[in-house]
Amino acid sequence: MTKNEREEDSMTIGEKIKQLRQKNNITQEKLAEYLNITYQSISKWENNNALPDISLVVPLANFFGVSIDELFDRDAEIQSAEIAEYDEKALRLANQGFIAERIALWREAVQKYPRNFHCLRSLANALFGTMYSAGFEKEQERNAKELIAICERILKDCTENNIRNSAIQLLVYTYSNRCLSIKDEKKAVEYANMAGNLYTCRNVLLGQAYYTEEGEKKALAQQHQNNLAFMDMLSRNVYLGDYASPEEVIFACETAIKLWTTLIYDGNFLFYHCRMREIYCRLAKNHAKLYHRNETLESLKNALEHAQKNDGLPVGEQPFTSAFVSLATSDKSKSSKNYKESETELVFQELKSNVFDFLRDDTEFLELSK
């Protein structure tokens, strides 16, 4: 055993923390920020005037990514396996629309792994889920501020592009949310300008990167997946636009339906049945504003049909069958949503809207409501 090894073995906990902190070029202030304590506490540890609270032992070890022999009975393999378990649990919660439970799960993970940017990004994503969800109005401002702090920390310290891009996306969406008091167009634009343009994003570049005989199929599969993503963006921009009259909204919704039914001409929408449900519900409401009985009922029937098809999708990967997207797949179990209701239940909730009052005694409307 060398002299250095003997000295390291005889180190106190405080000395080990100081050594790891200096080795990683971390200030006491930054370590304190991650652990949500004062930097004076860390100074006391390093000067052997105090010991870390037992609740901080695991977060400290994970912050530095040290092995079981270096600090607190935790190694990288265990950390990786535990985070994978968090991912699996979080996906199940997101798939069922359990927003609060998902936030609590990632808070627990961040408490254990305060320097793991995957966990931090996942907590920010979970917090963002409350921005557009009913029942979270009182927490939205607080969650938005926490989300911003997390994402700004990621941009300051994280070098992984995928995680940084997610942070940029969340910052843009949050700062541009008109319902929040902290909305800030200047900051939203500033962060948006940090992202790459459409033609340099990973999805587009992967569609071009493969060129071997084996890779060409991967390139085409990526292009088909891109077709779905771009159609989703385009159609939402169209039917959710800011229009001055019900007639304009009706035209926008009908245009979005034409776009989708051109891409998926065979009706096998899979996940995107939920988008068709959204469009037809919006279409029905605006026909109702003009007292268009037949068009309103037809739109509601279509909304209900798409909702039921979405709810009836089998679990597991399913292939699209339209020639334009036939190499793309959909897996219901990997989707997330900001509500606990089924798609069919959402349609029934829409039927309670006052806009449909003129149809309350209509036989066909009553039949739909059953």
C-alpha cells in the first residue's frame, strides 16, 4: 500500500467530501445548491466540525458518482439499475395520467441522485405536465418556477445534448405560457434561439444518416416516423389557431382532418386516434355555436368513434399500414397523457358543455350520451 493510499484510507468523511469536490472542480456553494443546504454546513463537514445528516449520505455519494469503496455504499451499477426502475414506474404513471404521483416519484429520485441530469430533466417534464392539466391551477406558478430553476441548472452544468435540448424546450414553453405571471417573451425567444433549426434536429438527420443497404430501411423508418410527427405539428398549428369566428374554426378543423386522412388514408390512426378525437370535438363545438344540428351530431359521432378506437388499442408495438408511414410504429403503453380519463370519457365530458344545450332533447344526441 502506498503512502497516498494509506492517507486516503485514513480520511474522515469531511476530508473525502473536500477531496472529491476539489477533484471535480465543484465549489462549496454549488454542492450546497444541489443538496439544498447552506455552504457553511459543507465547510463544517470539511473542517471536521460536523457530520452530514444521515439523509444526505446517499445524495452525496450519488452527486460525486463514487463507488462503494470510496464513500457511502453506492456504486454506478446500482445507480443505473435504480434509475431504470424509476423510468419504468414513471412511464406507467404517465400512461395512466397520474401527474402528481409522477412528480413525487421524480422528486424522490432527485433526492437520491441530486446531480443526475436525467432525473432532473424527468422531474422538470413531470412538473410541466401540470401546466395544462385540470386540478393543478394552484400549483402551476410554483411548479413553473421550480421547472425553470431545474432547466437553467441543466443548461449551466450538463453537457449532454439530448438533455440540454429538452431543457430548452421546456423553458420556451414555460416562458411563453400566457397564463403564467412569469411569462416572458424575451426569455422564450432567447432560449428558442439556442436550439437547432428544423433541418438540423436529430429526427431529420437520422433520416439522412443511414446509407448502407441495412441502414436504408432504418432511414426510411425514421422518415415515416417524422411524417407522423410533422403532420401532428402541422395539423395542431392549423386547428388550434387563433380564429375570429366559428366558421373559420370549422374550416381549420376540416382542413386538419383532410391532412390527416391524406397521410393515413386507410383509417389506421393508432395513437393519433386521440388527435382525431380532439379535432372532431372542436369541430362539433363550433358547429353547435352556429346551431348546425346535423354537422354537430356527425362530428360528435366521429369523435366518439375515434375515442373508442384509441381506447381499444392493444398494448404493445403496432405498425401503421398507410404506405406513407408503414415503417413507423405506435405503442400505447409508451404514451403519456395529462389526464386520467379514457378518450371515450373525455368525449362524454364534452357532451356536458352548454354549447350543446340546443340538442338536449334531440333523440340522436341522447343516444350518443348513453
